[in-house]
Amino acid sequence: MLVNETESLRQSRAYSYGKRRTSMMSSLVKSAASCWLFLFLLVVFNSCRPSDPVQYQIACLKDTDEDVQISAARALGNLGDARAVEPLIDCLKNPEKYSLALRAASALGKLGKPAVEPLIACLTDQNSLVRELATKTLGQLGDARAVDPLITRLNDENESVRGWAAIALVRLGKPAVEPLIARLKDQDGRVQDSAAEELGKLGDARAVEPLIARLKGQDSDVQSKIYAAEALGKLRDARAVEPLIDCLKNPYQVVRESAIEALSELGDERAVEPLIDCLNDKVEFVRNSATGALRKLGETTTRVLLADMQSENQVKIENAVRALVLIGREEIVPEMIRILNTKGGSGMAEIYLNCGHEGLTKAARAWASERGYSINAYTGASSIRWGGR
């Protein structure tokens, strides 16, 4: 019985071993077949690859499927080969396929210097979309050769092209400064104004004197003075303070307002007294602008006004009081009350009484009661309200 069981076990093991051996041989055969298939496919794939991928992608730009064209344009941008420039320019000039034109512009932006001159040529294309894409791409490339051609686009009939030309010039930075300064004397007023605007954004001190000359020029029209004033405000150069103060007496309201805004940006103490005088301007918008500017000047304004309140000049005192009330800085109220009690008059007390500030109103009544004065409370709304309310 034991012999039979041992024999049966031996046969079972032999069978299992043979089965495993057969399975292993089968796997080896399959692996070898897979390996040969892989090698075969690799040979076929390599034989199908284009020998010149750039030329292949250029050819794909002419495919009837726009998705294939867009993929080709993207690939050409990544390949970075100058041979792709002209074919991509052709795609850019086909605005009927907007997505392709957009992708072509993006690809040209990656190709660098070889794309600059062809893109400059596109700035005069009859189609505004072509000009817009070329302008935008030249701004990304940042090549100084594009400065003068981009400046000409500041006068483009299309608003979007003008806007992208301005952005491109700012991106180009310092190389654009001198050409833009030269354009301040351009025969086209719109180019002059755009040049002034971009010079303000560039922040280069070389533009200060030419812009001051434009601000002061007898032949400069109202629009020119406005753009010059705004640009000088952005440049924040102390040389512009006095010329801008002179503009506060300009007969045109918009020029006065532009000068006030520029002076508020400059933050120079010399502007405080002239801005106080503007609180008496006949135009409400100018008065409001002056109030805002004085408030923006902060501590500088406060220091000058508190000194004026203690002067011997009654007009200066009244103007200072009005300005401080309109600015409405809570922390200086105690000092204003002290000045009323030590050097104040009925005019100051009357402004305090009607300005809408509880503390100043009480102080005015106390001042009048102590001195036996009668001061008038306005029945209507006062024009001098605390904080310009």
C-alpha cells in the first residue's frame, strides 16, 4: 500500500514539472515573438519619420485640416528654426483663420530676431487684425529695431492697434525714449499726445525737459498741455513743479485740473500755497480737485496750513482754515481749536460753526459766548464742510 502511494506521488510530481516546463517554454516563445514584433515596429516607425521635421511641419501648415495647421504652427515655434518665419507670416496674414493666425503669432514670438523684420513689414498690412498681431508680437520680442515702426502705429486708425503699440513701446523700455521724445514734435497731434503718454509710463528723466517745453509752449494746444502735465506727474521730477504751478492759472479748466493732479503726484511743498489758492477757483471741479490734492499731500499740507493760520495775513488765515476743514483730518482738530481760541476771529468761528464737525461747532459757540459775539449759523448747506462732504 505504501509503495503504491509513493509511486503515485512520484508520477504526480513528474506531471507537474512537465507542465511547468511546457508553460515556461510557451512564455519564452511568446516573449521572443513580442520582442521581434517590437523590433519590427521600431524599424517601420523610424522609416516613416521625416528626415527634416521643420520642412515636414511647414508642409503641414498647408493641410486642409485647420487643427493640423495649428499643431504644425505650435511645433514650429518649439523647433525654433528660422526657416519657419515666412510660412508662419503667411499664416499670420490669413485672419480668416483667426485661431491659426493667433498660433502663428505666438510661434513667431518664440523664433526671436529672424522674425522681427517680417513682423515690422506686417505693421502696414491693410488688415487691422494682422497689424494688431504683429504689433503685439513685436512688443514681446523686445527688439529695438521695432521702435520707430511701432511709434507710427500710435496713429493707427484702429484703436486696438494703437493700444498694443503703446504697450509694446513701454515693454521695449529705454531704447524707445529718444524716438518718443522726437515724436513730441510730430506733425500729427495724436502721435504727439501718445508719445507724451508713453514717456510718462517709461519713467525716464530724459523726457522731463522736453515735456516741460511742451507744457509751456505757446503753440501747444489744450490737449497737448493735458498729456504733458499727466506725464510729468508720473515722472515725479522736481523740475516740473514750477511749470505745473504756472498752469494753475491757465484759462482752461481741464488744464488746471491736470496740473493739480500732477502736483499731487509730485508731493512738493512748493505746491501747497498755490493749491490753497485753487480753493477759490470759480469752477467747482477745480476746487474739488485742489481739495483732493491737498489731502493727498498729507503732512506737508498740514504743516503749511497750520503755519498759515498763525500768520498776520488775514486772507492767508481764512484760506488755511477753509483748506483744513475741507481736508478733514481728525488729529489736527485740537490744534485748530487752540488757534481759534488764541488768534481766531469771527470769520474763523463762523466756518467752524457751519462745517458740520461737532467738536469745531462747540468750540465756535464757546468762543463767541466768551467774547459776546454773535456768529451766523447758515440755514442752507455750507460750501465748506468737514472733509469736503
